[in-house]
Amino acid sequence: MTLDLSLLPDGGVAWLDASGEHADVVLSTRIRLARNVEGYAFTPRARDGERLRVLAQIRDAAPHVASLQGNVLLRVDELGTAERQLLHERHLVSKELAGLEGGQGVRTGAALMLGNGVSVMVNEEDHLRLQALRSGLAVTDAYRAVERLDLELGGRVPYAFHSEFGFLTACPTNTGTGMRASVLIHLPGLVLTKEISKVLAGLQQMGLTYRGLYGEGSEVVGNFFQISNQTTLGRSEEELLDGLARVVQKVIEREEEARRVLLRDAGYIIEDKLWRAFGTLRYARSLSLDEAMNYLSGVRLAVGLKLIRGLSVYTLNKLLIFCQSAHLAYAEGRPLSEAEASQSRARYVREALANEAGAQE
Ligand SMILES: Nc1ncnc2c1ncn2[C@@H]1O[C@H](COP(=O)(O)OP(=O)(O)OP(=O)(O)O)[C@@H](O)[C@H]1O
């Protein structure tokens, strides 16, 4: 099966459009609910036939679920590695569902169902991972969408539920609400002022945790941190969401303060550094992914500080995703060596910035 991205609703990237609150600092909010279908072993222990039956149950239920009307179903297990990598780069599937983790390969029955502003990963670590992704800081909106999907689907598919523990999950850390609420936040000011470790240590005391750009086990690149709840048991969804939103508001304030301090104490050094980042992206002929991510982070900061004007956050968001290797190979229609990918990346970034002709001081 080949992947035709034009079939995906909004290409699966409506959340990149920078329409949400604090979109210059918060790239996106994601809420996911882990659910399992009663009567089957958890995904990692299930046999192929069981996982296929789980998938069949979701397919049968979908026409009766309003949030999944007109959905697109992608059989991830029928896609090649490059295509699965592309879905992962687009933040539509986890590394685990894409079968990109530790050489284990993709599981039979692994699928992604894209609905109206929500999606379902089928046969991830849990049978179902219901998720909603939104632009900016949008905890309530994302939760409402995923809660609706949960109620509709739960009315059709029997979930594994325990009256004392709540929703049962493959990993005990998800048991209870089964919810992880996360925001992907850009914190270059706190990194440059070296305050970031204090802020990250503080998160842990509030029952939150941080991860890299691609979630569990991934590195922090381009100063993007994914902040999410650590606890899922013993507190209501509302309490967990409220706690996350309040802490993220505080982190945004500290980031803004750090940016003010940087401008006040090292204005011309920062300005020089950020314009150099822009210059490199605008004219380089070869860019590694790390370089691109770091310079894009600098330019994003420059836009936030209003040092660079006329460059939209939407363009920067798209660059962040579309300059990754599987996206470049897809656009070129063939596999690329590392050197070719670096050249293709530089060309793509150059053209995108040239098209945004208004970028100026
Ligand atoms: N706020 C966010 N914006 C965009 N993508 C996100 C966000 N949060 C998580 N993701 C993406 O969702 C996928 C899963 O992330 P992560 O591993 O943190 O979550 P999870 O569903 O809680 O999985 P686990 O059970 O392994 O903890 C990753 O591809 C990650 O990039």
C-alpha cells in the first residue's frame, strides 16, 4: 500500500496553523486517552488474529460514531518504513505504532483512523489510543473533542474498566484515566539564560514530566519540550488538565521574562546570533537536521521578539515538520542519502523563506 497524503483530512497538519493561543511559544496541545477492548489480551501479548479482531471492531463501530464520520483508515502495518517514518514525523503516530522502535518492526493490525479533528491509533501499546491535536495552548478544546469521541466509541465498543482502578491499560502508569495531556512548548529564552533545569525540576514536583520533540525516549531538539502529566490515577481528568494548564501558563511567563532579560542584558549579541541563524537558513546549500532545527529555533525566537517581521509562525511550524528526512524523500519521490537529504533540506528551507518575501528587520 502506498501513502497518498492528499487523502488525509487537512494532510493531518491542521494543528500546525498557529491559530491557537500562545501559538508563537506553544506549538501544540495533544490529549490522548488509552483504552482497551474487553476480552482480548493487551496489544503486546495479543496474537495477530486478536489484534485484527480489535481493528475489525473499530471499523464496524466507526460508521455509528459522529466524531469518526468520513474517516480515513490507514493500515500502518501495510506501509513501508519510509511512509511510517513520515507519519511519525507528522506527529500522527507514535514511534511504537510506526514500528520504528528498537528494530521490533510493525505489528499486524497497527492502524490509524483519522476523523474530525480527532484520531485513533489502533493496536499501539493499548488497543486504542484516542487523540486530539490542536494548535497552541488548547487543553479544554482538545479534551472536549477526545472526550466526545470516547463517549461515542465507548457506547459501541466494550472498554476494559475496573470499578476501583478505572480504565485498565497495558502499562500500569496509564491506568485510571488513561489520559496524557501534553503541550509542545518552545523555550529558547530559558535555555539561553540557563534557567531551564530549574524549571524542569519544578515540573516534577507538580506531578508533570517533560520529554523531547517526539515524546517518550526522544531528544529535546530545537528547544522544544513536551510537558505532560505524570499521574493518571486517583485524580479526575479536570484536575489533571487544570494542573497542566496552570503550570504551562507559568512556564510561558518565565519564558517571556527570560526573553526580556536577554534583550536587556545582551541585546546586540542575541540580535546578531538570531540574524545569523536566519542568514544561514536563507542561503545555506546543505543543512543537517540538527542544524536546521537549531537555526529554526533561533528564527522563531527572533519572530517572537519582533526582531524579524513578516515571517509567519505557520511557515516556521511547517518548516519544522516538512524539513525532516522522510518528508523530503516523499517530496522528491525517491529515497535520499544523508548528503542528498541535507541539500534537499537547504533548498526547501531557502525556497520557503524566499516565498515569504516580507521577512525583514
Ligand atoms: N503536544 C504535542 N504536540 C504534537 N505531538 C505530540 C504532542 N504530545 C505528544 N505528541 C506526539 O505523540 C506521540 C506519542 O508521544 P508520547 O510518547 O509522549 O506519548 P504517549 O501517548 O503518552 O505514549 P507513552 O504511552 O509511550 O507514554 C509522539 O509521536 C509525539 O511526538
